[in-house]
Amino acid sequence: MRAICLDQNGIQFHPDYQSPVPLSGEVIVDVIAAGICETDLQLAKGYMGFSGVLGHEFVGIATSGPLAGARVVGEINCNCRKCPRCLSGLGNHCVDRTVVGIHRHDGAFADQVAIPQTSMHIVPDSISDDQAVLIEPLAAALQIQQQIEISSVQNAIVLGDGRLANLCAQAISQSVKNIKVVGKHELKLARFRKFGIETIHLNDLIREKDFDLVVDCTGSVTGLPLALQLVKPRGTIVMKTTVAADHVISLAPVVIDEISVVGSRCGPFDLAIELLQADRFDLSGLVTHRFALEEAAKAFEMAVDPSAFKVVFDVMNTTAN
Ligand SMILES: [Zn+2]
Ligand SMILES: [Zn+2]
């Protein structure tokens, strides 16, 4: 099968990669489309030391099991379901987990991917393939309100103007009316204003400790120090993006201002699907560029271009045979 792999030579397209062999409880999914995310870009820079097939945001068709023939998306954490963490409901933190396209598990930038049966969710017909590719990051955005008491937040600011920032801002704006986004790219900031969200260019930002909630979606080591300059005493910083580089920062303000720092990762797929079905999110136009798997290099170049939002590999429609 065709696949895009990361190895010591970087990102490579393989026309003849070995097809995935499903482990017990896994089902082969024929990939329809898969999106490039910031994590893929970080992995390419060495984050997590991953090698293998990239890709964790996807929609496809299950080829066997109870969902055979259905259009599905898959949660990315593959857990053992037996360890104390799994048994206590913390499957996303299973000590023995693999993570699709991120950690010890081949991903979805390929014709096929192996996904645990229990991780799959059916995509209702009313949700398009373009929207379905965004279910994983939308679920991650919705995780914020699973972790903090969003109803007590008076005002919030999202740092970063990229893909996850956009979904996080949309998610938070459903509960918090006073929300701002700060970024560096006029083209990207304009996408937030479409949803009625106020934007500030980084150069114009007044650095005062004014915000109950600061969400760092910068994907950069500069995000956390900036968040500490903006969060109110007793406020909350949610760290939403991972970075390959190390942070060098004084954490004294966390103590002095009694700040809660919350790491936040994967979220509820069921809720993301339910809200999409109810038209509570406008994801139209967010897929801006499409490529065949063969065009891996071009696609990854485009994914860092400010004019791009979600860059997607159209896998099924570009199959050679
Ligand atoms: Zn992702
Ligand atoms: Zn486990």
C-alpha cells in the first residue's frame, strides 16, 4: 500500500509499504482522507522520537467487525483496557498505550490503518468527510471544558491563530462570550472574526494580567511565558499544544499568582460528533488544500503556509488502481 512515513531521513512517501497487520481487537480501516496537524509537524522535528506511518486525524471505512462497511473515525489512544489506569476510566493515560501515528502505532497517511474496534465511532451521514477529518481536533478542543469549570470563566484569551486555536476558540465561545484570540498572521486571524471572535495582533497586545482563562495553542515555547503575563491571579492556563523544544522559564509567577496550569490533550469524540450533527460548529471552508499521498513533500510544505488551514490527504479518491 501507499504510505507516508517518518524516519531518520525525514518524511518520505513509500509506494509499497507493508499493509498493517491488525492486533487482536483491531480492525483495518480503508482511509478516505486524513489531515495534517501541528503534532505531525512537531513529530517531524523529533518530538516523541516517532518513526513509522504518520497521521492521526482521519475518516475511513471499517473493513470488518460490527462496523464493517460503515464510515468511521477513530480515537488515537490504543489502550490495554486491563491496567489500573484503564480500569479507572483513564484509558487515554494507559501505561502501555500506543497512539495512532504518534507513538508505536502506524497512522493514517496510508491506504489502510489498523484501529481498535473499541476506539471507532460511526460518522453520521450529515457529517461530511471534510468535517469528519476535524472530529479528532474538535474533540481535543472540547476537552478544555471537561477539565475546567467553564461557567465560572468571565473572559478568556487564546494564544495562537492556527488550526487547534481556531477549534478551541469556537468551543470556548459557546460558553464564554468575552473571548479574544492573539496571533501573528492577519490571514489566519481573519478566520476567527468570521465567527464573531475578537482578534489582536501580537504586536498590539497589552500584556496585563486580565484574563480568567488563557489557552496556549501556540505550539511554541513562547506561549507559556506569554500566558503567565496575561492570566489573572488565581486564573487558569490551559496548555493545549506540545512542542519538541525544551521550555526555559521561571515558574515563580505560578506560585505567586496561584495559577492553575492544566495540560490538556485528547477529548470526547461522542460530544464532537453530537455537536457537529446539531450544527453547533461551523467547520465549513476549514479544509483549504488537498493532496494525494504521493505529494507528501508539497503537502507538508503547505501545512506551514499561513494561507492554509487544514491540509488533507485525499487518500481514497486518488488511489491509482
Ligand atoms: Zn492532531
Ligand atoms: Zn491500560
